[in-house]
Amino acid sequence: MNIVVVPKKDIDTVWPHVKDYLDKAARLSLGRFTIEEIKHNLDTKNQQLWIAFDNDKIVASAITEIMEYPKIKTLFGHFIGGIELETWKQPIVDNMAEFCRQNGCDRIEFMGRRGWGKPLKSIGWKETYRVYEYYVEN
């Protein structure tokens, strides 16, 4: 499994291959975002587009953003979606944790529906008020 952050200059090329994964996440946002707004924010904000792929098949995509709170710096996951979760959930977390270390982040966090609880708990995440956090060791 390969996990990469897509360079900004390549996002438009990759977008058609990940749009459906992220559109499902947008629809689960209960009206907070549309897929068009997700793409706009990706283009205009300092956000990262991640893809997980095996050979030529993209199986997952995520959008993150470094967030700075008064006392911590975190990699916040805005959206994630894909297929074959068990093949990419640990590799994407490992790659995001390395990205955190390189960028001085203390943890990875994202808000999500209850269904994320079980698969994330099995790889070290902690649920805190339906915000899932993964602490990065430096």
C-alpha cells in the first residue's frame, strides 16, 4: 500500500479519481459541506490531499489541515473516504504520524460519526466526545 500527499499542482489531475470517496463524506456531513466546497477549500486553503493506492488503484482519500491551538499543534482530518478500509487504515495513520513529526504536530484528530470508533480504537485512537485523536510520539 502506498500513501502520498498529492502536490498542489497535481490535485486537479487526481481529483476525478477521489471525488466519489470524498463526496460520500460530504453527504455524511449533514449539510455542512458539498463536494464543490470541499474542492474549493482544498484549492484555497493550506490543506493536504492524501491518497492511498495499491498498484494503479486508488482505494482511499483524505483531506487534512494543520491546526494551531494556543497550546498544541495538530493535523486535523476534515474528510476521509474509500474502500477496503483494513488495507489502508494503519498505513495512512503511519504516514500522517510521520507528517506530524515533520511539521511539529502533537496529534492527529478528526470529528466523525460513531461508526469510526471501532476500527480506529483497534489501531490506537482514543474517542473524546466523538472527536478521535491519535497521539504522535516524537
